[in-house]
Amino acid sequence: MTSYRVPAASDPARPAADRPLTIVVDGEPVAGTAGQTIAGVLLGAGRREWRTTAAGGAPRGVFCGIGVCFDCLVEVNGLRDVRACLRRAQDGDVVTRQGGTR
């Protein structure tokens, strides 16, 4: 299991707050701010649904926001099953909606 560490404010690895970034979601640019998760960028842009369930195609987005429920799965830079609520957005990330199964 991957662990995530939030850098301290003094850590040079911590992104500068207020620095703009752009991710590409299903071919469209979406603006965000450094330090936001992919889910945060999507929610900030008014997008609440970005995945569908395998059974029935019900829309899903972020539910728990802490990586437990797996409702926020997306594909990022070709990698499937990325939890959007945990993955920090990087400028230029390519995010694709993820259907239930492939």
C-alpha cells in the first residue's frame, strides 16, 4: 500500500500555495491551484461526477474524501484506478473518466 506524506510548510518539496496549474480532464483543460488533489480541482471546477459504476452505470465522484470508498477512481497519465481524492494534481496531468470495468 502506498503511503502519502504531506510536506511541512518549510519543506522545499511542498508546492507554492496559489501557484496555478492546469490539468486536462477528458480532453478539456481544468484550472486548479498547486497543492490541490485531483478531486479538489474537479470539485472546484464544478465537476461532481467523473466515474460510472460497473453495475448500472451510476455516476460517482468523491464520497468519503479520504481514500476509503474508492468512488473517485480516475485514470491519470495512463494509470488506472487512481483515487482522485488522494492524488495531488500536477501541472499537465491528463485525467480520464473511468468506467466500471474494462
